[in-house]
Amino acid sequence: MLARVYSCAMIGLDGVVVEVEVDYTSGFPGMTIVGLPDAAIQESRERVQAAVRNAGVPFPRKRLVVNLAPASVRKEGPAYDLPIALGVLIYTGMLPPEAAEGTMVVGELSLDGTVRHARGVLPMAATARQAGFKRIVVPEADAAEAALIPDLEVIPVSSLGVLYNHLAGRKPVPAYTRLEVEDAPLFPPTDFGEVKGQEHVKRALEVAAAGGHNVLMIGPPGSGKTLLARALPGILPKMSIDEALDVTRIYSVADQLPPETPLLRNRPFRAPHHTISHAGLVGGGNWPHPGEISLAHHGVLFLDELPEFGMRVLEVLRQPLEDKVVTISRAQGSLTFPASFQLVGARNPCPCR
């Protein structure tokens, strides 16, 4: 019997609903995964088999084929482990076909059946709501992040066995209750009171903060350029909830969102080293991921020792500074990342200092 479970693939910062179909075919016992999976998904064959057995369910001695549809969308990451395992349980008859109806499932499995953290849960939850799903099953560590999306029931699971007992009706898991989110400590702003003197520079930064201007500071080492730059986010206006969700979505996809910080409320401050490549700055990879300028969205990008950055690295900043977005093109397609940031540069008066 064909089993069908729904999950989500990430393309840039947007999600695409993926149907995980499980059926059998002729051949020796095992599992074949098709649908443009990457290496991490191919390795899920061993993780799923061990997790199903450790959940107390016998793994079928048949040749299973798992199809990730649509086949034209590239899938990456281990977040398909849990939906594949759930499809196997439905295929074997341990769960009814309607057990996963109206539900999106996301999560990585350990060999003992523990459900681990998955990146990009926030945009996946937003995709689930937009696609009309009633609920989403996520790792317990990511429940607070998924609960930021309203009108969506979030089921946190710690293991495959917990999800199995929940869907079988033996031990239901209560939906995660959204809590009030306090200001996140990921980017604690530096107080201007820590800067002694430099009143004219402080005034210039206040004008830049009020008007959203870019800044270049020139001065000898030890004059306080870095400290002043770190203090700039502290006088910027507090992010609105929409801006906070935009920034949190980027950090969720980049897998830089701490478990204890489901929502970023402080403006980001990014200070890459001058040895950074242009791909690291604007984003890149075989399938592009956000770079430093996108991680600085709605915040400050600080380039210390500005002349030490490569000419090509500085040139790629021209278009994002003008358009507030960066478009990265590859043979498979183009992706657009947001890049609305304030650029702060610092340099010495001459190369000899």
C-alpha cells in the first residue's frame, strides 16, 4: 500500500511542499531514495532502518522505494528522516493512512530514534500554513521557533516512538503553547556610555542611525573605531515584529539560530574578517545560502581594516547597497536574498599605521 507523508524543501529562504511517497519494488530487501536527494538524504536509509527498529517496529523485509516529489526540486539535509520513517510505519500498516493527513513532518533521526534539530523550521512552518496544513510535527528543540507562525498547531516530538504513540492514540502529545518571547541576547548591543570622549563621532553616528546612512571612520589604532561601530546597533530603532521575523528566518535557514532564542529582537551586527571571500560575503555554494550581508539584514555590517578587503569583495557590495537585495545565479536557477543593512567601514589614516 502506497504511503504518503508531507514534508518541506528549502529553496533559498522559501519553502516548497514535498510529498514523501513510500512503496515497494522488486529486488533484495533495502531502500532506494529518488527525487534529487543529496548525500545526507541518501544516508538516511541507515538512520531510518535503525530508528524504526529501535522504536519497537519491525522493518519490512522488502525493497522499498522512497520518492521525494516534485522530482525537479533539489532536496538537501537530513530533515526528511522523520517523514520517511513515518511513511514506512504507514506502509507496514502500523499506522492508518489518515494518520498524517493535514500534517507536515520535519526532523532528523538518530540511530536510537531520537529526533534532532532541523534547520529552517521557521520558513517551513510558514510554508505549511500557506499551503493549508493544520499542524506541523517538529523536533522538540525547534517547537518554540515553529510556534512563531500563528494559526498552526505545533506538535513537538522527542523521538520516533513518541510520534508513533501519538498518532496511534496511545499517548497523545499536547500541542506546543506559544510563550511570550523576551528580547533575544544573541546580539547584545554595546552602550554608547562605554565610549569616553569622541563626541563628534558619536554625533555623526546618531545622524547616520537616524537617516540610515553608511559610515566610514578613519583614525589611528586605539581611537575607538571598533567600539563605536559595535555601539551603533544599540541606538537604532527597535525592530518591528515583521523585521524580527525576517531576520529570524534568515538565521534559521543559515542554521545560526540558538535553541534558546526562537525570535531575534536585537538588530544583528556582523563583522567579517578581511580574508572573507566574495561568496562568503554575498552568499554562495552549489545551492546558495545566505552570506554575511544577508545575515546583517536590518542591522549593521562592519568592515574593519577596509583597505585590506579584496577589490572583488568590495565591488560585489555595490548592487546590494543600492537595491537592498542580492541575486545569486547558478545553472539550476536564481535566488534572491534580502540585504538591507547599514555599512560601517573603518581604516587607518595610512597603510603604515
